[in-house]
Amino acid sequence: MKKIYFTPGPTELYPTVAAHIENALHEDICSISHRSSRFKDIFKATRDNLKILLEIPDNFHIFFIGSATEAMERIIENCVQHKSSHLVNGAFSERFYKTALDLKKEPQKIMASFGNGFYEHEIEIDADSELICVTQNETSTGVALSPDFISRMKRRHPEKLIAVDVVSSVPYAALDYKFLDCAFFSVQKGFGLPAGLGVIIANERCIQKAQSLQEKDFDIGSYHNFPSLLKQAQKCQTSETPNVLAIYLLGKVCADYLQSGLSEIRKQTEIKSVALYEFFENHPQYKPFVKEESFRSHTIIVSETISESSSMISRAAKQGFIIGSGYGNYKNRHIRIANFPVHSLDNVKSLLVYLR
Amino acid sequence: MKKIYFTPGPTELYPTVAAHIENALHEDICSISHRSSRFKDIFKATRDNLKILLEIPDNFHIFFIGSATEAMERIIENCVQHKSSHLVNGAFSERFYKTALDLKKEPQKIMASFGNGFYEHEIEIDADSELICVTQNETSTGVALSPDFISRMKRRHPEKLIAVDVVSSVPYAALDYKFLDCAFFSVQKGFGLPAGLGVIIANERCIQKAQSLQEKDFDIGSYHNFPSLLKQAQKCQTSETPNVLAIYLLGKVCADYLQSGLSEIRKQTEIKSVALYEFFENHPQYKPFVKEESFRSHTIIVSETISESSSMISRAAKQGFIIGSGYGNYKNRHIRIANFPVHSLDNVKSLLVYLR
């Protein structure tokens, strides 16, 4: 039986991925030197496709790293001397905050309860904070903050850097890069790719901050500090031998998305998410976890379950529907359903027919 | 025309890799959760196969990271408070040393000229050094230090930690893990796999050192510090979503190697390296770069070329033989030929027929 993975990542592979891998093997992509012109062409194609797809302005650089978790570490190392401020409303925003603690910074934590988002007027960023860290789409709870919210934060704090976790909302989230300094994601979610690649999108202000820390003799890391990443990226290269296959595949799936058109992908995403929330609103066994509609993620849909979710998840798996469990303490009380470009309206409909 | 990659890594894929990838796709390895029991089984199988293959004792842990370059950073972060000592005789040992500088340590540099190795009696390790970093096989110059040399270093400095770079010699190098504390490699060389995975093999003393630095409030990194890596590895998990496919493939190729038997792989490696060095000794256009025979690597064979190597390399490429150029300043004066398990005696013979 063909399974469909609705898990929040790793998830179902985008349908073109197997053919792209076959092609990569045929073309020796995994054997070529990462210093060769062929690799540089791959780097450039992926970077350019990504910039076009996500409408990333020219003053931003694209860095390829190992994971979104690594992105959190590198951003704190390179953009914070003493203090970052973190909007924490779930496990991944908490991880970003804890990363700053691990790296011996003195981060500010601004909390909302799990399942909630933030209201601008309730947020007081410390004056001496250098970086505001926002988890735009909290994968653990299914709460999304609007791109407008992020733009307003930036307008209020133009002198501070803003870093945005879009791990589970890219490419759906319509960020306005004029109002942020740094964003990051990994490829095993919205791009439907095998895990093992993270992407940092960082503007000149982030580079300048890293350089100023370096000049003050702070430890900003080694091969993956921003000046090193930039120096290599300007040559379409990387410091280390990177995950060449993943960089190649990301470029190919970006090209596929460009062919579908991002506005169509976004429209489809919303049609599917509306269907999912409507179902959970109206079914006696379920209840959307996020009560405030404006905070509901379109890409990670979280529902409370009346009975233990684990048995329901195992039953669904037997029918080929692989659904995510709740995160952490909610493991057995929630289900999480990913709504990525890989998940077609037909996939979602058949899931809902089954759940009904 | 089928090409053969004799490049020092990335290199030719091991012949079973394409089938393992196909199988992984068929079994949804790229979609399963990295918190699932299926992932834990993959982690365990790879770890166990690796420990059997390389005869790694029980008091060592296996950590999966992004690259060998990352390994250098993590080892310095976690095993050095102030000073590491580096035997530097090429670009990669130099990188290890520079990593320590980047991380604000005060490393000791012990140099040998490129193309040379080290004699024990010439080495004076500073008394206050905490970690001795040895590049067992210098990929840039084709110089190897014997496993015995490393064991003797450890006997002379039992109180210090020893970290060994075996990036381009694993699994050939017959290390005695009783006489080292940490080793690391990446998978795109001796394992003939796609790049994007590094492996750290670290014993309890390394963990204790990291813990003691952590207790003293030093910055030892975040998600990939040794205590975090250990905590997750003990559950057969990783902190971040890792390169699941690469971990799976490494386990499979280890199993393939176990079937061939490592002693047979080592024997074949030496037969091929003897043939290569003999050829370069006797051909008027070539001369082995490493003069002292006992320092000659069996896995990375470097030869000087009488004329510019670039034109010779392009001609060979047209015949399907992809050969590595010299490293750095030697780019146009050397060729580098990888002699990994993927390279059969027949491959090497046909290369030599062509070069003749």
C-alpha cells in the first residue's frame, strides 16, 4: 500500500524528487569536486532559483549549512554580542532561546502560552537587545505569526536585527525581506526533500555585525561563521565539502515550484488548510488547538484529540495515512498534519474521508 | 562513456550505493520521522556496523555530524580550554590548527614541510597542551603517519587527549583505538558515499573533558556539543533532523565492507598503491611527491608532474579518467589519485595503461 506522509517533516518527498535523484546519479553529481565549475553552477542555480522563488532582495546572501538547528547556533554566534530577545511560544522558539543560553549570551525571553501567538502591544524588547528572534511558524503548536507582524516589529525596532524561523512555513509564508535581516529553514519540510541541508538567508547588516564581533575578538565560530560563509558563497562555493546532492535537489524543486507558480502554491495551501480546520472544528472527536483564528498556521495544522492520539495515529497508519503526533508534552493529546506543497488537495480530501 | 573518479573525495560512488538509494526511496527512509523507532534502528545498525568494521572499543561513542570540517570545530570546542598542539604538514592539518585560532584558543603549531611526515624524537609537545591533533593521512600532500606513530605519541603523553583525522584513510588505516581518544572522518572518501555526513568517534575521556569545560561555564557549542551528542546517541537519536539517508547508506556500505572483509580491503589497497607508486617512480613524466617511503599514504597517492598537470588532467578526463589536481599552491604541479575500496585493481590497471 502506498503511504502518504502528512508528518511535519521529514515528510512525503515531492513527487519529482526520485527522478531528480536518478538524474543526479546519472550525471555523477555525487562524485564531482566541490571546487569544480560544475559544482559552482549547481550552487548558483539553486541560489538564483531560491532568490526568485522567495523574492529575496539583492542585499541578501544564501548560505548552505547542515540543518535549521545549526542555523540557530550560527545566527546567535554571529549576530549577538550580549543579548538576543526571543518570542517563545513552543518547543522550537524555546530551542532558539536555549541556544543563546548555551552560547553564553544573556537572552531575553518573552513568553506566550503554547497554542497562542503574540500581540505587538504586549511585547517590550529590552533596549540593549541586539537581535529579535521570531519563530514565524511554530512547528510544535501550529501557531503562525503574520508577515505583517514581523514587518511591524522591524518598524518599531529598526536599529535591531530580526531573525525569522520559517522552517515549516517556507515557501508559503509571504515574508517581506525589507523588514527582516535573516531567515532560515531546512529542506525536509516545505520543499519535500530528504533531510540534511539547512539554509540561512542573511543581509549585509548581519554580515557587518559578525565582522564587528570578529574585530572585537569574539568567538563567532570557524568554517561556518558569516564572513567565511560569505567569502565562499561569493565564489559559489562552501568551506567544507557540502551536501552537494541536497543543494542540487533544492535547486531542482525550486525550479518545479517556479513552474507551478508560488501564488498557485499559496492558494492551494489555503484551500487545503481551510478544509482541514473546518473538519476539525466540526468533528466531535477533534478541536483545533489554536483557538485564535488569526494565529492558525496554514502549513502545520494541530488538533486536540478527545481520546489518546497514539491509537488513532496507529490506525491511520494501517490505512496508509502517516500523521504526526503532538510535540513533547502534547504527544498523546494532539495530532499534527503538515500541509506542504507536496500534499495535494486530493491527498487531503482522502485523509478527511478516512478521518470522518 | 563511463567515467571513473579517482579524485580524493568526493570520489566514485561505491558500486552498491545506487541500489541502496533506490531501496531507501522504496522504504520511505527519507520520509520517516527522526524520532521514530525505524530511525533508531537505522542509527543503531550504522553505529554497530561501523564499530565492528573499524574495531572500535566499547568506551567510544559514535556521533553523526555534517562534515569532517565540523568535526574539527566540535573537537576543539569540546576538548580544549586553552591549548591544543597540532602536527601541521599540509592544508588539512593547517585547517585544524586554524580552527583552534578561530575559536580563540592558543594552539601550538609543530611544522613539517609539505610532503614530509614527523619523527617522534623531533616533537616537543607543550606541557600545558590539552589535546594533540594529528592528521593521520594528509589529503593535500599524500603523507601518512603510521598507526604506530600515534600509539607512541599517546604512550609518551598519556595524560593528554589525542584526536586523529582519518578523513581520507578510513577504513584502511588500522588504528589502535586504545591509543587515541578521538577520530573523525567524512563519508565521501573511503566509503564512496555522497558528501554530507561527518562522523566523530570519541571516548569517555573526551566526554569528561567537555563536561568539565561546561561546568566551568565555557562555551562548548549548543546542539552539537559532546554532552548533547552523547545524550541523543544513547537513545540512537540526534539533536537536529540529521541526514537520515546518509546515515542509512553508511550502515549499508559498512555491511558491504564487512562482507568483503577489511583485511582483504587492506590487502587490495596495498597491492594497488604499490602498483601506483612503482609506476610513478619509473615513468619519466612523474615522480612521487613524498620521498620518504614510510610516509607514503596508501590511499592518497600524490605525484609531481614534469609538465603542467592541468593539461594532463583534462586529457585524462576525455578518456574517462577523472584525476585530482594538486592542492593549493601545488594545483598545477601535482596530480592526486585516490586509492579507496571503490577503486578496483582493474580500475587502477586501466588508469596505468592509459598513463603509460
